[in-house]
Amino acid sequence: MSRPSLLRCLLASLLCLSAPCTGLQAADQTPDLGPALVLRRDPVLPAPIASAAPDPRVVVRDDAGGPLRPRLRQVQRLRAQGARVELRGRFCNSACTLLLGAGNVCVSPQTRFGFHGPHYLAGTMSADRFDHWSARMAETYPPPLRGWFLSRARFAGPVPLTLTGAQLIAMGVAPC
């Protein structure tokens, strides 16, 4: 694949514009209001409001990853919103794995997760920057995964080390 094609593919996967990448999707957020309510209007009191906002839910499928800083900001936003993050699909690679730190997260046992350390697409990263960004990445992971990442996965080269959702579930991540 030529460099411009590779860059277009990576950009498309980040923006979730390509057909194979469904990436982040807001789940159906139609509230279930249960049986129909009959409200009687009282001329003195305002009518009660009968809508309830559902909890936010984000479903991630086949996410190739992307730049580190925007994904770290996304993890912070999802955590602050209390969003339910479901990691499903065939794969969650690279920066996608940082979503494991979003708080209310579950994984599909069949999903494959690809981990590697921080790197620049062009040029080399100093040892200090590598350690800094490795630590930033590791702090998003649950504790058992954090140790594995720092001792092994951050040193993975262009081919990431993979774990299945089932292996993450065995480490304490909730199943979907």
C-alpha cells in the first residue's frame, strides 16, 4: 500500500468514514418509558415532565486506533460523562485500547486487542518522551493490564501484542 493510501486509510479509520470501520457509534438512545402514562392537567399545577434521558452508551467496533492525545482526551470525556463504553467487534488496536480506562467499560470475549508503546509516525522518540507517554497510556489501563503493558507491550514494535477480550475479562474487565 502506498504511503498516501496508508495515510488516507488511517485518517478514514480515525474519522470512521470508511465502510469497514464503524468505530465509535452512539447506541440507540430511545428511552424506554414503559407503559403509556395518562396525565391529568390540573389548572393550577404545571403538567409533569414524563421524559427521562437514557444513560449515554458508546459502542466501539473495529477501531484501528489513532493519535494518542485526542484519544486520551476522549477517555477523560467519557469518564466524566459516566458513559457506558462497550468494546465489541473483531478488533480494538493501538489507541483504541486506551478506552479500557473510560470507567464503565465492558469487552466482548471475542474481540482482539492490539497493544504497543508510543511512537512517532515520522522520526524517533527520545527515551524520556517514550517513558512519559508509556506512563500516560498505562495509567488508563486497569491495574493487572497496566503491569503487563509496562513490562511487555510498550516495547512491541510495529506488530502489536494481542490479548483477547476473554483474557481481559480474566484480568477483571467486565464482559459485555
